[in-house]
Amino acid sequence: MAANTNPIFSISGVLSRSSIVNGITALATSNGTAATGISGTTGEMILVATADATNGSYIQRIRLRWTGSSATSTTAVTVRLYVSTVSSGATTSSNTYCIEEIVMGVQNAASVTIATFPYDTTLNFILPAGSTLLASVGAKPAANTEICMTLYGGNY
């Protein structure tokens, strides 16, 4: 029996944080076929969220923001979001597909006088039970910078 008899409302909130850092090997293709691994520091794909194993999850939006460990200019990148049935190992076009591309422009990260501005993307979809939301970038972030991803949603 489903835990939630009113599925328009989630049972518990989902607020997850992950980062795309300079050390990733980056450059996964838009259909996910070039990705050889899922890891926050060594793979091309970053695990952003895993849906509730029984009833799935509602993904409302994601916020991307440049951060830096020292004042520096960021690199312009395209962040790609994927829905996948895997949470580790290689991805293929049969288990992973691109649902969104977000272009992030150059900003001054870790400035003492200027705040970075966020990139909010509304998603509003159901992530099927056991599925994952993955991310990749089209270019490596500049040294001393990373992209902080915050996901907002709920579990059913």
C-alpha cells in the first residue's frame, strides 16, 4: 500500500546538496553515453539525488551557484541534468537520458564585494522509484571554483 494516499502532497521534504568540482573528468555527452563513472571528484557524472525506493520523489527545482575558495573568475559551462536507472558505474544511452541543459556564465567567485547570482531551474517532475538524477558539465570549472547544486523536492 502506498504510504501517501494524497500523492499531490509529499510525505517528507528533499533538500540535497552536491558539488561539481574542478577535479572531475567532465565532458559527458548530452545522451550520457560517454560517461564512464559517477563520482563527485573523479567521474563525469555527479549523483544529485536518488528517488524514494518505494514511491518515487517529486523534484521541484534545482539551484546552481558558483562558489570559490579564493577570489577568481569562473569558467562558462553548460550543466546537464540526466534521469538514470543507475547510481554508480558507467552510464549508457539505454539507462540515462538528458532532461535539461543550463548555461552558467562567467562570474567572480569568492569576491569580498560581489555575490554570485544563482541559476534556478524549475523541473516539476516525478522521479520514478529507485531512479537517480545525475549531472555533468561541458567544461571543467576553473581552479579553486565549484558549482554548488541544491535540489528541492519531496518523497511520496
